[in-house]
Amino acid sequence: MASSSVSVRLSEEVLERLDKLAQERNEKVSDVVRELIVSGLASEKSGKGEILNRIARLEKLATKTAMAAGKAQFLAGMSVGFCADVTKLMVSAQTPTAEEKTAFMNQTNEWAENFAQAYLKEEDEGEPSQEAI
């Protein structure tokens, strides 16, 4: 069977990964690329590609679900704190001072900021962090 050559542009990162894989296998980069292409085409033909796509979508959905659970837990915690403060005010029949209101708002803002930072961190890493969950 005759063969032809194909030229492709790859990012430095992909090329480094191919070089590393070729070194690990003690093969040429072109042999590794050929094998990856042939196995990729075979998996697409056998339906494995669709299965892998579905698994990837499920992983993404699981990550989003974990993030949503983290958000819900955070909001529930804030609600409990707020309810406790309101209950305390109702029981004491006192109106909070400006300083108490400011302190409460500062605490709420700090919680929100910490949550947002943890959420952004997990977005970068692709996995939920323990701080946000």
C-alpha cells in the first residue's frame, strides 16, 4: 500500500507531549503520530469516539453539579448567619447600630469574596475546590 505524507501545525505543548511519548516508547515521533491517528480513526469507526465524547460531557456536568452544590452550601450558610442575626435583633428588640450593620455587611462581603475566589480557582483548575464545597 502506497503512503503519502501530511504536514500539520502543532502547538509547542502538543509537540512536547508527542516528543515525551516517543521517548517513553523509544520510537520516532512520526511513528507515534501515525499510531495515534490510526487508533483515533479506528475508535471513531467503532463508536468509541462518541462514547468518549459522552464521558467528557458527563465529567463536565459532574463538575458543574459539584460547583452548584458548593454555591448552594455557601448560600445556605450565609442564610443561616443572616437569620441568626435577624433573630437576635428581634429577640432583643433593638435596632442594629450603624456600626453593627457595617460589620455585618463587611462579613457578608468577605464571605462572598472568599467564595468567588474559590469558585474562580476551581474554574481555572477544572475541578471544584474544597473551599467552595
